[in-house]
Amino acid sequence: MLTVITSISVVAQTNYVSGFIVTHEGDSLSVLVDSRGAIRNAHLCAYKKDFDTKRVEYLPGEIKAYGFVDGKYYVSKDVVFQNDSISLFLEYLINGIVDVFAYRDINDDYYFIEKEGMKITMLDDKDQRVKIDGKDYMKKNNQYIGILKYTFNESPEIQKKSEKLTLNHSNLIKIAKDYHGYVCEGEECIVYEKRKSKVKFGIEALVGLDFHTLNYEGNVKSNIDYSFGLIGSMNLPWLNDNIGVNLLVKYGKYDVSSKVENFSSPTSGTITSRYSEGNNLMNNLYFSYTFPQGMFRPVFLVGFSYSIFINPKDIEVLTHTISEEYVNFSYKTSEVMESSFMGFVVGAGLDIPVYKDYKVSAIVQYNFMKDTGVVPIYDYNPLSIILGFKL
């Protein structure tokens, strides 16, 4: 799954939004910052002065900070993370008597805390694996509670709250803000986390134009049929606001055929023709990336495909020829199509925003699948043109 997501992120290209960078001298420059989600933002700041200028990239340590207008703010920090000293762009959550920062990798969220006279320290709440009598056990890790109580040493009340604190953005911002108010009455702290991306769900009605192709040891004929269905979607803001996971379910007709010729001489042999028609239930689970700007927004997708055939009508026709003359032929019902096929789907297309959250889409999907028999012998490769409307 990680490989799939990474591949989509490579295709994703850029997403420039209004922002700023802060140099080590303290100068703030208004620019367009490439926003690609919390994981990537922690390791690279890329920006342009405007859309027509050259892209500039900075690693942590090369600038003091960067951020997005009315959005997240990242500062460059040297930290100890999983026993390694590394430089990161940490998300600045709150600036006060106690500063709180966040970092996200592919596995989880991590938090750091800093105070005047105290080195920046990670709040570790991840369970630890311990070995007792030769067996592995998971031990709950409460080390962060001691660090919080030491940090909030001027307020016994807030120290007590630390004992039951669950680490997340809102809890840490609130407790640090309360501590600031207790210690420093004359100056407000600064909360930088003004907007947090939310998980969004969507549903899309679709109609499809399907080109069915059955491959079996010979010539293949494709037929055009139709389908209809739904696409459910969910974005993944912890990776990138523009990456989503989608489930497509569509139902329609199919009509396929194939022919295999087996001649022992130029004029004698057999011709085996197979025909199958019926209904098809196609299920695709895939990751997608949608470009965030423009009237026509390119979409790319890759994922898994599973197809079920319902009430198939299968016919196999065997024709014998001797000296170019038919001597006899036979036909019978056969299991031309297995009950199900599995494989992969790739696709590309366009999203066209219409009004607010409504949109229409046009996507081309190609499925390449094998039958699920003990010895797979059929390739089933439908190509679909899908028109959707987000409800």
C-alpha cells in the first residue's frame, strides 16, 4: 500500500498556494509554497515567487521557517528522533511560555515540547516491546507524563492534568495555553494551528461505456456494453489533501467471444469458438490523486480490481474441417467465464468543478485481470469510459 501511495505522490507534481518563508536573518518573503501534506512538508520547503518563476527548494536548516497564509506554520529544528539526530521542519502548534511542535511520518504523529532553559524534547507515548521470560510483551509508555510535569512545574494544577493527558494537537495546545495564562498574565500566546484538514467523504453516481475483452490462446473480439453504479471516496489529509481512497461498484452487461484455430495442415483442423454473455459486477478499490487547481483538474488512479459474473450464458462451438470442408460441428454449454476475476486497475481523466462541492468527472479505466480458477487460463481486460457526477 505504501508503494502505491508513494507512486501517486510522485505523479502528483505540485500544489502551489499562498505562503511565506522566513530567512535566518528574520526576513519574511511572500511566495507560493508547494503544499503536499504534512509528511512531505516536514522534509522539504519548495516555493516560487510567482507561477512563472523558477522553483526553489530548501531543506531543514537552510531557512528558519515557512508557512501558509491562514494555514500551517513550520519551523526548522534539530531534534533527536528514534535515537537519531535529524533536522526537520516541525509544525508549530503554539508559541508561548511553552512551545509545542508536531511531526508526522507514515506511521504516526509525534510531538515535541520546548521551554526557555530546556532543550527541545520529544513526548514519547508509543508502547514499547519488552521481553519477559523469553516472551515479547507490549508495555505502556508513560514517559511523556514526567516530561510534561517537569515542564509545567510552576502550576501544580496543570501538572495534575498532565497525568491524564492524551497526546494530540488539541489537547497539547489547550494545556500549553492554560499554562501560559497561569504564568504570563500580560502577554497572549500565539496558536499557529488555525486550520486543520478534515477527512471528507463523497459519493458519485456513474454511467460507464465498457469495452470487454476476453483473451484465450487466440483471436479476441471486443464488444461495447454499458454499466451504471456508484463511487465512494475519502481523502487522506494526513498524507496529502489531494490523495484519496475510492471504492467503485458498477453493474452492467458484458458480451465477449474468442476463437482458437488448430490446423494440422493448411486445409484440415479444428476451430474452437467461445461465446459468453451476461451481467458483470465490477469492484475497484484504488488510490487517486486530483490536481487541486484549474477548471479541468487531471486525475490519476491505481488500485485493485475484482469482477463477478452473474448468470453467464456460455457457448462453445467446435468446428472440424477436412480439405477445407466442414465434416461436422458440435456445440455445448461450457464454463467459458470463471465466476470471478482479480487483478489491477489504472486510469486517468479529468474532474470538472461545477458548483461548490459538486463536480462532473470523465475517467478512463483499464482493468487487467486473471480468472480465479486453480489454473488461471483467461485474461479479462475491460476498458471503461466512466462519466460521474458527485452528489
